[in-house]
Amino acid sequence: MSEEAKTSEPQADPAVSVVGPGGGETIVLGTTRMRVLEDGSHTGHRLAIAESVLAPHTQGPPQHRHARHDEGFYIISGTIRFTVGDQDYDASTGTLVMVPPGTPHTFANPTDQPAVMLSTFTPDLYVQYFRDLQEVLVSGRPLTQQANIDAMNRYATEPATTDLA
């Protein structure tokens, strides 16, 4: 190693993305606050990551299936109930739930305490869905079940049961 290399300051790689504790894009959907930590723009759209805080007694989205992306959930604090088909799973702090394409699922916080989870989307396709939902709310329109389903359909996702449509 040259003397110059040993004594020079480390150089930041321009491709490295660092999001601090207060950083990221905030999306508020009713009683859920999401912080997008990576929207895919630094990963070649292979991966997106978001942190979500679900207030107590927060209902999740209609049960749905993704056609083109995996979704992962790591529970940072609290308990989140995942419904996969007709099976319920209570995931507490430290639990990882991976949902492959085609698997019907939803989640909620049925407890009296807030719950925090880290979500991954591979590829990043689904982050724009949350932005679309926020836009519905910001525009003053109600976030109806149909508006939610319409947004899902734009991102290779559909309701898991026909009675939702």
C-alpha cells in the first residue's frame, strides 16, 4: 500500500445511501406512519425498505396477493397479527415474516400498544402503492376499499378474495 493511500482520508462511495434516524420519506395512512428508508432508487429497484408504526387497534389493508414481489416484515416492537388465508399468526418483537408472491395476507395491530415493523419489498414495486394511497388522502378523497383495490391493481397486486371487489 502506498504511503499516500495509508494517510488519505476515507472517501465516501457516491453509491452508498445512508438514512439517519430522522431521514427518509414519511407517508401517513390514517393511524399508520411509514418511513421509507430505501425506495429502490439506490438498489437498482431490486429492494425497498420501510419502517412502519401502527397505532393501537390499527386495521391493515384488505387481504391481498402480490404477483411480482416478495414482502418481508421484521417486528421491531409490539405485536402484529398476520392473517395468511384463514390462519392468524401473532408476530412479536424479533419475529420475521416473509410472504412470497401469490400468498394471500394482511396484517393489523390488535393490541393496546403501538407496534413497529421493518418491511422489505423485492423488487421495490410496491412503495409507489403507499404514495398513491397518501395522495388519495391528501386530495381530500376518502380512502375507500375500492380506492385501495384500484391502487393495488396498478402494482401487480389483487384482493385475495372476490368479496372484496
